[in-house]
Amino acid sequence: MLIRFVVVGKIKSRGLADTVADYVKRISRYARVEEVVLKDTRDVEARLVREIDRAGERARVVALEVDGSTLTSARLAEYIGAREGDGTQAVVFFIGGSYGLPASIAKRAHLVLSLSSMTLPHRLARLFLAEQVYRAFTILRNEPYNH
């Protein structure tokens, strides 16, 4: 299975970017993983739509929104585990820029997910999500990371 993070906006802080890269590398032990970073320009909505179309029919789209459903780490692990078992080709996570995701993206998502009821800067949301996806894989494999 493929885990793809489609994000709007680049992380400028070197330390934060390195930490996200570390979690992406850890995820790659369990699944193929890709990051697609889009510039926050006027045509970002069209490019996000193209990324949904690129994902294909056997992918699951997860849009991160402050008013989405909240999941515990264990429930996110269950979600990812179910996708591994049901023939899903990819789970594609979308994180918007400073103004969030366009409504058209959330409407096409299979799951609208909130990481917190507080608004997070997109760069912190990326770190938080990458860590939680890594944690989900360790939960699924009963590894000691999740304690």
C-alpha cells in the first residue's frame, strides 16, 4: 500500500522539516510513502483536484479539516489496517495551506479528519500526522513505540 501526503506549503524550518522527514522514513518500513508539496498559489485547488484524480479509484482520500472527525491513535491504526486488508492501493492525506483546504476537496474525501479541535499551522499538522501514521503502523504490528 502507498501512503501519500499531499500538502500545501513548504516547511521552512530546517529542524521541523528534518523531523517530518524522519517520520516519513520510518513509515517507509511499512508502506511505500510519497510527499507531494504544492505551492500555495491561486491554482492550488485545481492541482489538489488533479492529485485526487491521480490517486485513482482504489485509493482513499483523507482530508484534514479542523471540523472533521477525531480519531484516537488506535482508531487511526484500525482505519489504516482496514485499508491494508481491503485492497486499497493508497491512502492519500491532504493538508491545506494557511487557509485550509478548498471545500471541493473535503467533499470528495472518504474521511474528513481533524487532528485537534484547535487550529494547527500546516507545518505542525504535517509533523503531527506523520507521527500518527507511523504510530498507527507500530500499533498494527504490536511494536513497543506506542506505550
